[in-house]
Amino acid sequence: MAAAIGKTRLSILLVAVAFGVSMAVEYLAPSIAATALTTMYRLRGVEKPPPEVVIVGVDDASLLQVGPWPWRRSTVAALIETVARQHPRAIALDVVFAEQKDPAGDRALGDAIRRAGDVVVSAQLIESAGRGIDSSLAPERSPTQLSQWLMPIPEIASAARAIGHVHAAPDVDGVLSSVQLSKSSSVGARRWALALELLRLASNIEAAPEEIPSALQVGPYVIPILDRSDTPSLEPASLQRANEMRINYAGPTATFPTLSAADVLAGKSVASQFTNKVVLIGATAQSLGDTGQTPFNHFGGLRASGLKMPGVEVHANIYSTIRDRKWFRPVQGLAAVALTIAVLIAGAIFTLRFSDAMQLIGPGAFIASVPLAGLVLFSEFAVILPVGSLLAGLLVLVPGLSLGRSLLASRDLDRQLARLKRTEQELLPVSTAFTRVPAESSTSWLPRTFDWKLQTVAEVTDHLLNQVAVIDRMLRSVGNGVLLADREGRVIFSNPAASELLRRPREQLIGEDLESLFAAAESGDKAAEPTIAIGQAATFEIEISRTPARFLEVSVSPVESSRKRGENEGAVVVLADVTKRKQLDQTKSEMLRLVSHELRTPVSAIQGLSEVLTKFGLPPKDVQEFGHTIHAESGRLLELVNRYLDLTRLESDQQKLQLAPFDFAALAEEVVESYRAIAAQKEVQILLKDRAPAIPLRGDASLLRIAVGNLLANAIKYGPVHGKVTITIGVTGTLAELTVSDEGPGIPASEHDRIFEKFYRLRREDDSSTPGTGLGLAMVKEILTRHGGQVSLESKEGRGSLFRITLPLMGH
Ligand code: ADP
């Protein structure tokens, strides 16, 4: 905000300064405007002059052939007659015949002029000495008369249709850029310009020129005039309007068709050369000195070159300016002020608007467009823009603004850097304080040097990178899994422990949505899914695998925004493996169940029986029976405790597997044989079907013996008396397979999973007398899981049961 205000103020200030410069150039250095104008002339080039204009020039060849100037009046008369014979539209004589010569010649010339008809002759206004005209031409001028007309002699003045003035005063740069269409002597005698009179004759304009506001009306032509209020005037008569008009030169010297006077006199000209033409007769020889600078030959200073333009051609140019209505419309006064302000403001906007490469190209193009627009307007519409002063203003404004903008930006950068340094020091204890560069920005409004900036940037970057690296290493080294999530809950950081715990590589975790991540991580079909809301602290447990069981504790902590209270920038998620704790919890509750349920019943039975035994004198038969019962119950207790301990030891990983290669077929057969005696007691027949020759396995033989034994024991225990138990030992694919099937009551499908849980026993009436711990199948499952094998059950109620165990063969 502060920067924006600074920029606006700066722009206004610079536009004002540039405006001042523009105005100074416009009014104090007119030569710049004049130079701009001549440049545009040269860039514009030549325009076609009006076809009817012909110049008859007293050139160097004519001087050689006819004799030095002035010629005899009769010669001039002959020249006019030659021209008049072809019936031109009008003739202008750019020669002031002010002195009486031989009377015959004077008369002849007067006659020739009269006969020729539409002829305009010249008069010259003699102003104060030194204004371009030789003062010797007006020897009898009284000292009070500052200017007076040098008129043609009466014979000639009376013969001509009109007398025009041939006065021309050069501009600051020596160029004849404008003409005063009317001139007045000190006593108020006024004459119109020669070219204007010529136009009136050629176009048959009878009416006298009429002065209307800021224009001069001559017949159909309304000529804009630029009379300046500062035209020097010393006497009241000079207050008459000068009707100054800018001359729009068609081209450099000799753009108009020019015939040599000698040729015309010698009759060399083609017959219809002057028919219906407007003929200007005057001196064109450079040696005669009646020449002036035009924008086309004025290069200024040492580089001036080209022929100066003879006065007669200047008149031709004045004629063509009016005839073709090619008058200039200079933008000046209030319009120039308004235009300058508009262009400068546009320039400021252009300069400030662009960035990158355009910050150079944009203003550059804008500056270049000013002379370009000036040229186009000049060439196409004859409008003269104050190009010089506009350029001067822009050349102050644009670099000034660029510099100012850089300074402001540089100062802002200082502030930002100072802020960065302050914040950086508050961030973490790992940061060491800056020593080299002071944190506070200088109090001066001037920006600091680039060296300071570079040094500061380097230091801050170093420190910050260092800090980031330290934090990164810390997070990576944490034993727990750490995930960082952004505001939308997407993971943006994951440490190696998190990958490990979630069993997913870092690349997969980055960008993952937290909610779906944990929904997917939680294997199984638990309905109660934890929902993570970024912004709320939460802790929950998820089970990420069943076999082996693994549990994670997930703690989500929102990260509060440093900028806005109550708004979050993301969350930190910490993952901890709580499998051990979960297992311990489970063991604890099992122990509780064991003690409170499975152990209490037999112990209280033993206690009751022993109490009866000790308190009452019982007959020996009862004593023996009670003793049996106590023995059996305590035996069952012992078995329960032993089996539980075995299983727990196995589960808690305390018992390491004694791995060794062995023949599974032989092992299974051995177990089967060992159960034949028990089976025989219940008259159960054991059939060993499909015994494969040898099945090489690697595993803990004694544990696998227990597993097979438990299945066999259950088949015998739950099968009917006189029943059959069938065993198969074989290989399917890369698995060793053993099945034990019986003809017992079977197990309902709904119980298939549960019978493998610890202490789980079916509530069947027939089984109530069957002794058991509910740990046999849990043991089978644990042993097979530890060996990478599986146990499954096929059974229907009332149709017997088939237990199948599979184990990977050695080397698979
Ligand atoms: P138990 O010590 O009770 O036999 P187990 O874990 O071996 O404990 O078996 C769990 C339950 O599964 C038993 O209580 C029994 O109801 C059922 N069961 C196991 N084997 C069989 C089978 N072959 N036929 C029918 N039911 C069985």
C-alpha cells in the first residue's frame, strides 16, 4: 500500500516536471520545434506541385546569354510578350522596377504588361535597416518612417492589374517557414502578397480578401492564419493583421517546372508551354542572391547543403499552398498544453504498466510513436504536432519514472528483507543470530545498496535452508511415523517410519488424502471408520493387518495458522505401532477370563469335595470316588494351565521355532499310529488313506506333531462310538496337505470362525461331558500361522467335519 502511494506521488511529480520541461522547450527553444519541422519535411518528401504553375527563371545561362542583371526594360518587355502570346492565365513578375531607366524601355515594359492582361507586379516593404533588405534601396526614407513601400514606377504600376508584396522574413532557424499575406507600411498602406494576388487573378476572384477570425477569406479559400500576438509592432498602423500563413513547400528547389528566360526569349519553348498556365517570372540564378532557406535545404549548422530556393519559387510554393488548400494546422496554445498533459500522462501509464521485457519496449515504443504520429499527421493532414517539446518531456518522464520505480522497489525490498530477517530469528532455536548484516532497515528513505541486499539474501537463504534441513532431518529421524498434511488434508510430508508402518512407499503417500489413506489402511470390514477432520485433534487406533495382527495409533494435531487465529494450515499426524500393547491388553483380558471362569469352576469343585472329605467321615467307597474326582479336576486344571501357557508362549514370540527339515508324511503317520490305542478305547476305527511317499518340509516338527494330534484327538473325541476317522496325507501344488474327517455331529457354518478362538467351545448337549479346554484348535491355528500354513474346516451340522491343514513345501 505504501509502495502504491509512493508510486502515484512519484508519477504526479514527474509528470509535472516533464510538463515544465515541455513548455520550456516549446516557448524558450523555438529552434527545436523548427528543427522538428524541417526534419518532418524531409521525411515527408516531395508532393506534386499544381500542374498549371510554370516558372520562367533568369538563371545563370540567361545571364550569360543576355547579359548581366538588371536587363534592359525592353528585353523584359520582350520576355513578357513571348509568354503572353500563348495566353497564360496570369503572370507574376517577381522584380521590383522601382527606378526610372530609359523612358522608351519603361514605356515598352508598361505596354507589354498592359497587353499581357492579368499581370501582377512586385512591391517591396523596406523595414528598419538590417531586416534583410539593403537600406540603400530606400535612400530617401525619413528617420520617423520605420517602414515604407518601395513601389514600381508609375508606368508599370498603372499597367499591372495588381501589385503584390514580395517580402519574406526567415524564421529562427533561417528558414522561410511562413509568409505574411499582408504587409503594411508605417503609415498603414497595405499590400497583399504577390502569390495571393496571382491566385486572385488566375482564379478571377474579384472580391478583396476579407479578414475573419483567425482566417483570411479569399474567394472560396478560407486560409487559416497564425498571427502571433507577439508580432513586434512599434506603431499603431502595424497593429493591422499580418495574416501570417505557413508555407507548405511542395519540395526542394526546382520542384516546380522552370524554364530558362534566355530559352523563352530565343523562342526555344514549345508552342503551348504557357497556354492557360500561371507563370511566375523572376531571378533563379543563385548568384543574384534573391534566395532563401527552405526546410528542404536547411540541415542546420555545418551540414547546410543544397541549393537555396529562389524567391520566385517561394512565391510558387505560397501559391500552391493556398491553391491546394495545403495549409498547416499547428497544434499550439491551449490545445498544445492539453495535448502535452495527455501524452505525458499516457507515457506515465505506459511506463508503469509494463513489466519484464515490456518495461523497456513499452515506453520505448510509446516515445517512438510520438514522432511517428507527428510525421503521419504532418504528411497526411498537414497537422504540426509540438513533437520536439513532447519528446523532451517524455525523455525526462520515462527514464525518471523507471529510475524512481526502481528506487521505490529497492526500498520495499529492503523492508521485506529486514522483515524476513526478524521473522527468521523467531522461528527456531537452531537459528543463530545474524552478525554481519543489521536487521533493521536504514532510516533513510534512500534504498540500501545492492551489495547489502545480496548479502542479506544470501544470509537469510543460508540460515533458512539450514533450518529447513535440520527440521527435515529431525522429522525423518523420529521413530514414530510422521505425516504432515496441508489445509485440504493431503499429505505433503512423510518420514521413513510412516512408510514403514503403513507399508507404502513415500511417493505413494505424498498427495494422498488423509481420510482415504486411513480408510484404506484399515484392512478388514470394520464399520466404525475413523473420520479425520483437519482442524480437530483426534486420536484413534486402526488395525492395518490381521495376520499377523498389527495395530497403529494415529494422533492428528491441527496446525494453527500464524496469520489468522482459529484457522488451520494443515495437520501433523503421528503414527505409533501399538501392536504389542494391544496384544498385552488381549492377554490380560484372556487371563482374567481364564482365572475368573475356566479356573474358578474346577478349583471351587476341588475345594468343595476336599471340604466334604475332611469334615465328614465318609464310607471308603465315597472317599475313593471323591479322590478320583479331585484328581481328575486337578488334572484338567493342570492341562488347561499348561496348554494356555504353551499357546501364550508361542503367541508372544517367546518360544522360538526349532526349524529343521523333516518328512511330513512320516511325522503325520507317526502321530496317527500313536492315537490308535486311544481310538480303540472308544472303538473308533482310524483309516489312513492316500499316504504320500515322502513330503519334505522345513519346520518345527514337535509343534506340528501337536497340531496334527489335536485334530486327531478332536475327531476321536467328538465322533461317535464305533465311528470312523479318515486321514489323508498328500501334496497339492506346492503345498503339503493333511485332512482329518470324522462322522461326528459337525459344526454349524456360523461357528466355523469362532471355534479357532481361545476358550471357545460349542454348547452342545452331547459335549457337556466331553472334557476340553477350548484351546486345542487355537493352538493348531497359531502353529500353522507361524509356519506360513493354514487350517480350514468343511462341515455341515449332522454330517461330520473335515479339518484340512496346508503347509508350504520346502523351498516354497
Ligand atoms: P476342546 O478342548 O473343547 O476340544 P478345541 O479348541 O479343540 O477345544 O475345540 C473347540 C470346539 O470345537 C469344541 O468345543 C467342539 O465343540 C468343536 N469341535 C472341535 N473339533 C470338532 C469335531 N471334530 N467335531 C465336532 N466339533 C468339534
